Amino acid sequence: MRSKGKYIIKGALLGSGIIAISDILLQWFDYNKRGDEFTWENYDGKRTLKNSLIGASLGGGIGYLTDELKRNKENKNPFHSSEYLKGILKDEHLKADSKFYNNVLKYRKKVKEKLSNKFNAGLVNSPEDAGSFHKRTAIGSNYDLDIILPFHKNYYPTLENMYNDVFETIEESFSSNAKITKQKKSIGITFYSQDEEDIHFDIVPGREINNYDLEKKLNLYINPNWAWQKGSSAKSKVGIDKDLMVNKPKARRIVKLLKIYRDRNQLELPTTIIDQCVVAALSDENYGINKSDKNNLMNSMLFIAKNIKNEKIIDLSNSNNNLSSKLTDTQKFDIASFLIKDVNRIKQEPNYLKVIFES
């Protein structure tokens, strides 16, 4: 929650509490002055509630004004957006919590070795890293690991056989200390720890279409929504997704900043949309790359706001996949409005950049 909301809520609670206690004491004083006993039977609770609501309104208003005065004072001081954003990225660096990071690497090695040993004969390549961890766009406060299993095109008779075999192997190998779940295209492994955060993996089995080494294309099995339905398949251009951030350090920084912004503001904005929209926004065909992270961030926010309203955002790795299909029209409108409002506020008030990253 942002500071303005915190100030308003704190002020409202404080104002309501002070007025409520004052009203109870005042009622007691009035009865005592008349020589009558003040009891819960003659206590006027409705009066206290009415007055406490007035107190909450006054307290909330004072909280709002307090935040405005604080912000106006801060705006008079010089603000260096580059240093501020650099600090956020440093705090969210994967190695900021070195103990947890090393633990993640330990589990990754364990999972990949198990999968490699089990499926060695059927794999085109060893299990491959993918997702934000591979693209170097993961943030320390919220990340998991994606691992792709690229099988030879003739190794399994069907994609469903492939998926179920991988699931059963994972369940047999790790279910004693992890939760194993069937997901839409992947298999989830969540290792629980009493001392640290949970560690999650998404294992994506796929069967090569022609020559995976050359084309980096796979057929994936799609789990049905209901038990009585049949599964389906989808073609995925794995190479496009894995190489999306290659030689794009500025784009990687903005993707990470937008993930942090999304999480701290509880926006239902899929990571895939962030990834692909940032790359498009910073391309020469659109805004291009600016020296300033702040400008690149704002341009990417505007690009997402503009494009998320469209009926379709085509997935670069699968032209049949509409990235915005999981969002309702209301969600799209709310996300776009939220982004545009914050960009406009930053343009008017540079210090507001700090507000949008408040947690």
C-alpha cells in the first residue's frame, strides 16, 4: 500500500478511536454530573458510532493533508531517479539473499541431474534452463525456475504419454519432500523449507517438431481443464523466448523494474506480456532506448497500457497464443488506467517515482 493510503487509514483509525473514547468518557461524565450511574444499559452506542465516523473522516482528511505536505517538502529536494532505480534493482538482485540463492542452485542441480539420468536416451539435449532465470530478468522477491526437456520427435508415441511419463518420474523422485502438480503445459515442483522460502520449478516437457538443435521448436502437451476432456497440443518456438533478452541489458533492467512495480502494486499483469511489450516498446520502431531508466520505464508502461486494451497480444513464441486472453476487459481497463495515471503523475512530480515502488 502506498504512503497516502497508509496515512489516510492511520489517520482515520486514530481519529475514530480518539473520538469514540472521548464520547464514552463524556457520557460517563454527564451521568456522573447528574448523580446517575453510567451502565452499559444506558450507554448510547449509536451516538458513539456516529461521532467515531465523523472522527474517522476528520482523521482521514488530516492523514491525506499530512501526506501531501510531506510530498511537497520532498519535491523541493533534488531527486536522482537513476540512483533510486539502481538501488531498487540492487535490493531485488537474486544474490541479495546469497543463502537462498545458493540453495536454489543446489536444488536446480539436483532436479536437472535426476531428469537427465532418467531421460538421457530420449533427450535431444540435456535439461535446459528457461524463463526469467535464464533470461536474467528474475527478481529476488519472486522467482521460480523453468526447465525444458526437449525429447526426440519419435521417442514417445503421443505427447500425452510424454507428459505423464515425466510427471510420474518427478512424483516418484521428489514427492517425499515436495509438492508435485500438473499444470497447463508444465509440471510444478515446490520444495518446502521450514527455515527459508519455498523453491518452485516448472518442468516443461516437449517433443521436437523437426530438428530442435537448428530450429528450437517443440510440441507441448496441453492439459485439459476438466477430467472428461481430451488434452491438446501447442507449438512453441522455444528459441525465440529464450533469446528474447539476449544483448538487451536495458530491456532486462526495465522488465525487472516492472515486475517489482507489478508485485508491489498487486497488478494482475502476466510476466510474458511484460517481457514482450518491453522489448517492443524499446525497439527502434516505437520509443527506442533512452539513456534514462526512468524514461525507458515510463515508455514501457505507456506501451503496455496502449496495447493491453487490444483484443489480442500475440505470443512471439506461439502465434496461436493470445497473451491477453486470460485478462477480462475490466482487468485490462484497470491495468491501463493505473499505468497511465502513474506515468502522468511522474511527469508532473518526479519524486512520485518513489511512491509507485512503495510496498
